[in-house]
Amino acid sequence: MRVMAQMAMVMNLDKCIGCHTCSVTCKQTWTNRAGTEYVWFNNVETRPGQGYPRRYEDQERWRGGWTLTKRGRLTLRGGGRLKKLATIFSNPLLPSIDDYYEPWTYDYATLTNAPAQEHTPVARPRSLISGRTMKVSWSANWDDNLGGSVATWAGDPVLAKVSGEVKRSFEDAFMFYLPRICEHCLNPSCAASCPSGAIYKREEDGIVLVDQDRCRGWRMCVSGCPYKKVYFNHRTGKAEKCTFCFPRIEVGLPTVCSETCVGRLRYLGLVLYDADRVLDAASTPDEKDLYAAQRSVLLDPHDPEVIRAATRDGIPHDWIEAAQRSPIHALISTFEVALPLHPEYRTMPMVWYIPPLSPVVDVVRDTGSDAEDSDNLFAAIEALRIPIEYLAELFTAGDVSLVDGVLRKLAAMRSYMRDINLGREPNAAIPAAVGMSEEAMYDMYRLLALAKYDERYVIPKAHVEQAHALEELATECSLDYDGGPGMGGSGPFGEGSGAQAVPIAVENFAVLQARQTSDDVQSMGSGRVNLLNWDGKGAPPGLFPPRPDGQAPGEER
Amino acid sequence: MTDFWWVVVPYVCLTVFVVGHVWRYRYDKFGWTTRSSQLYEDRWLRLGSPLFHFGMIGVFFGHVLGLGIPESWTEELGISDEAYHVVAVGGGVLAGAAAVAGLVILVLRRRLVGPVFSATTRMDKVMYAVLGVVICLGIWNTIAGSILNLGGEYDYREGVSVWFRGIFRGDLHPELMAEAPFGFQAHGLAAMLLFALWPFTRLVHVFSAPLGYLTRPYIVYRSRDGRPTAQPGSRRPRRGWDQAS
């Protein structure tokens, strides 16, 4: 047993309202640069729908992820090492910009520059790729809320797997949102596809990152990732991907997408897993057993044997404690309601989902029946085969019984808690029907429905003694050495020149928070006045011009 | 003058080549990339790029054979001049034709496909021009010198090759190049110019040929500690972090 820690996420799809706040804040944080216009580390897809990039789940076409050879050995679906090198000059499995969309902006200047004319001037869309005016015909969520889906949903590769007669009634019965980020897989096929070895999995927390200095732009990672969550920056010629907001995670803050989620549907926490068993689990012959295989790789952080092994393998004590309190462990292993996205890709993804019960509830309510009654809901789960099959194709490689079980638990929780909220006698038979105790049901309700901030996000800080190179924590002191940039110095060719060091994050959360919550007025330090960071306490030197009487500015008489 | 062209220029260019690469690697790892334009256009690339690259690999090994291996070695192996000639000319013409065809496709694509053209830097244009000249002169030498025998028979293995190997061994023979036909002289000088430009162009990606991929384990694990930053916790703003317009 070799115990490793992994930061993981669970999303409760019942709560997603498809507002795209996560996508927008993520984009503002990470990909608002030239070359990454089309890059969405986080995107929200309407299901059924084609997803982003178009039809990325069609692995017959894109050949992402892993597959088994005839002898049962795990191999990259897109071809092994030799094939990768042979096709390196023109990657045949790379989506083109049309499979994503051609990014654009508008020539807003014409709105103010246009000469007097009969018609109101319009801002025409201009391509950010070619610079020409263009007709906008597709984007990252063109089929949002099933818009235009009659024309496009036939292209949904998941829907194609669901039996045919289902499709007609589908539109009325069923729609939900699927927010997606990088899965930070235990067995990442992007890393395995990278010829340069630039993509790595961090030993401490399992976050998968691209080393920008080592990436040579061979583009094999884009093809290798079955979720198409590695993107090619067409300006810099390097691959970029979701970073799990590692500068925030390292100081115990949730990722930007989680922090800004309006529906509070994201959970963050640690899981412990046995790194020695990952390859075996990913090689499980039957696709439908992959969910169970991945579960078996995850370790119980309360097991004394596991704790001993984790300590031996250098996992700090507070991290083990965090793994014990982890909402991810609770949702995956204790309550067994979270499921992985497309386990059949064999990458062992670590962003899991609680499938939505709401489509079932909606149907029951529309028929005029009591949508909080467990018997009605159980019956509806039995009856609504189409949506259930669709969910099964997404989360369990087609095993309907697993999705069935999860939805029954959610329905039971709904029904059981109604009695409590209305002051009636709770019915112990309801949790028992899904194999849960009353206490466990209440705990699950607390985690899913109340979803307190401290319980949703259990993020142990990274250890300074292991990582003297911590981005967030180290910024303050690293800038403050004598004559360094923190002392107001600048390079020989004016401000900004020379080896000027700047923190990776514009706002240093830990520092800013400490200053805002302290009682005394602190000096802003010398150097440039930055009003963006000024908290209103005291007056930094240079804010006001010097006074004629020689008194220091900002000081009262 | 002979010494200048065939001793000084080669040493200067090769020094720039070596030092330039060391400098570029140390100061611009982030800029060290293939700068692929496949995202913009891939139908022409699918044809042109493998043609060009595999052609160039053939050309490279052809030069190793012709310039690197002394005539006496092949004679000792019992390979007759005629046999060598057939292999060299046959292989050379095949590889050269593939490289030229690929280069023509790639350059046309670069000029005619809007997004690819706007992603082309001035350095790219200079590099393409020099590379094109070097390749065309090389093809000319193969066809005119070795097949048509224009301007008399010339055995480069007793001329150019001896001079070229001498540069690396310190055994200088500038007079051999002074006697060589003009086509070989021009090809040699243009190639030297290309070597001097090399470290400052996208050609650096040649040295990133990922042969290590064949032997390394699939999944790479790295510790947070191992991050190569100049100062802990901070780094310079990266190229490419300019705002989208």
C-alpha cells in the first residue's frame, strides 16, 4: 500500500441552475488572455447536448483516454508511444478551432466613431483568430437550455447510446446542467500522452499541472484527454489546463468556481488512495465494474491501518484529519451518492457528481401527485427509464442499477425530511428502504441541503516545511529583501524592468485579510501607491503631495 | 579571403549556434516551442508537415552519410563508388523532393490562410527564406552536380566533406572549398547563415525531439518543492499574459 492524498471535488447537480457564474469567474481569473479566448477551464453544459468542444464524448472519433488491449493490458486509446511519435508532425486527433468555436469580439469603436448617418451604427463581430468580420454561428454553450436542440441534439454521443424510442419524449421530460472542470485523474491520460513529460501530477495533493517551461507544444495531451479539458494556447504555443486554483488551495481557500458558485453545489476535500492499485483498477475488464474498482482504490481514513501507512508515506497529521472530515469521502464512500463522470475512459477521474433527482420530481409534480412522497418518487424512478439510462451512460458506464440506487436515496431523504420539517413523526421505514439509518440520513441532509461553508470545503493548508516555494504565503517576505522590489526598487531601465518579481495572484488573500481585520494602522510600505489594494487605513506616502509646512502627508496636527 | 569565408565565417556561425542555444534555453524556456498552427488549419498541414519533416529527417541522415563518413571507410567496407552514388543520389532526390514539396505546401498555407499568416513573425519569414535557399541549392547540387554533371565531375566526398569534418577536428582545408563549384560554395555559406539564425527561430524545436518519451513511465509525479523558480513564491510575469483585445 502506498498512500497518496488527492484534492477532489463533488458537484451536486440537483442544485445547478445553469447560471455560468463558475465559468465566468474562472475565465476572468485564468483565461482572459490573448491566445486563450476559446479556453474554458470550467464550462457548464446543458444535457442532453453536444458539450464543449462539440461531441467530445465521441471516443470513436477522438480516441481519448485508455482502453484495454486484447490481452487485457491498459493502453492509450489514441495509440502508444511509437504511434504518438510517428504522428507528431500533424496530430490527426486534434480538434480544430471549428470543433470549439471561433472566438470573437465586437468593434465597439464604430458606435462612437461612426460619422453622422441615417442608420444607427452597429458593432459587428470580429474574429479574434483572423481579425476579419465574421458570422457568429457556434460557441461554448450554443445549445444552452436546449436552445436549438432540435437541430443539434442528435449529435449528443451519450444520447445516441440511449435506446431509440426514448428520444421523442425526451425534450419534455428531461434537462439538466453539467458543470465540468479538469478531472485531475488518478491515471491521467493527458500526462501519459505528453511526449515532453511536461504534464505532471503533484505528489502532495494530486493536482495535474502543465509545466509551461517544459511544454513544447506537441498537442498530444489535447488528444489524450477524453474530457477535452487540456487546451492549446494558440498565441504561446503551449498547452494549458485547469489548475484546481492551486494558489488558493495551498492556503486553504476553495477554488474560484466553488467559491463563486451561486447554488453552493460544489464540495472540496481530500481523499486518500492507494497509488499501487490504480493501474490494476483502471485495467478492470468490464466497464461496468470500473465504478466499484475506483471506489476500492480510495482508502478509509478512519482505518488505523491506513492511518499508519499514511503517516509512513509522509502525509502530515492534519491532512489525515482533513481526510477524515472530508465531504468528498462522505459523499463517495459513506453515503455512496457521488458518481464519477465517464468511468469507462479508465482515467480514474476525481471530480464526481451527485446525479439530479429534479427531473423525476418535476414529472411527479406535473402529474398532480405528491412529489415528496417516497412511494411516488420510487415508482417514478422505476418508470422514467430514459433519463435514468442517460445518467447511467454519463456516470456508471451504463449500469442503471447504480444510478437507481443513488436517486432512491435522494428521494428517500426528501420524503423523510419533509416529515421532520412539518413536525410530524419521522418515518424510520423510509431510510431503511434505501439501506440507511435515520442518523445517516440526517447527516446526508445536513451536508447536501444545508451545505454549510465549513462542511462543504475542508481544505488543509499546504505545509510550509514541505513547500518553501508556496506561491501565496511566500510572496510577502520574498519581496521584502533589502533592495528588492518590495522595498520600492525597480530595475535599471525604469519601473518594471529587470528581474522584477510579482506574486502569482494579483490579490494576496492571506495578506489582505490579515490587514483588513487588524486593528492598527499599518504602513503600506514604500514604492508605488496602489489604490486597488488600499484598505482606507492610514495614508500611504505618496498618496498626497507634500505639504508646505513640511509635515508628513496624512498626519493630523 | 579564402580563410575568411571558409574558416572565420563557419566558426563564427557555429559559435553563435552553440552559444545561442544555451542562451535561449536559459532565458526563454517558455518561448521554446513548435508554435504549432494546427488549431487554425489542418487539412493542408496534414499533407505538408509530414512530407516536409520526414523529408528533412532523410536529408539530415543523407548529410551524415555524405559529410560525416570519410570515403575511405565506405571503400574499406567494399562499397563501390557506383553503389554509393546510386544510394546517395536516389535517397537524396527522394528526401529532397519530399522536403521541397512539403515546404512549398507549408509556405503557401502560411501565406494564404489568414489566421496562420497573422501568426507568422518576422523571424519566421527570414527563417523560411534562408531555409528555402539552402534546400534549393542543395537540390540543385544533387541534380546538376551529381546527375547531369554540369560543369564537370565533382566529388564532394574529397572536397566539401573533408573541409567540413576538418572544422570540427581543427584540421583546416579552406582551399578545398575555394576550388569547389559555386553551387556547393553557396549551399555551404547559406547553411552557415541558417545555423547562425537557428537559435533565434522556431527551429529550436528540433532539439526537443521527444525521444525520452519512449523510455519514461507514462505518469509523471512531481513534488511541489521541485519547482524551478528563481525566488521562492514569486516569478516574473509570463509571456502570453497580455490581455485579450
